[in-house]
Amino acid sequence: MIIPPLDSDVYAMARQAAPGWDVRMIEAEWRSWVTEVPRSPEMAFLGFCRKWYDKRGRP
């Protein structure tokens, strides 16, 4: 299973969803966690970022 590269605009949105976190690190965690290619990888990643921040808060 290979998830295609994310659109570059999604990283700015990810930084807003998880302020203070390294979104590339979160992306690596997300890619290792995902079991199948999502219908919308960008939206799935942003949702993961929001949940990441909700669970952990600011670093």
C-alpha cells in the first residue's frame, strides 16, 4: 500500500490543526498507522493531526 505524496497546501493546514508540532513527524506516524489508502489522503491526514493535538496538546 502506497499513499501518494500529500498536496503541499495540506502542511499549512496541518500546522493550524496541530500548532507547535512537527507535521512531517506526525505524517510519518500517520503513514505507519494507516492500514489502507484513504479515499481522501489529505483530509484523513488533517483529521489525524486534529486528533493528535486533541490528545497531546502543545508540545
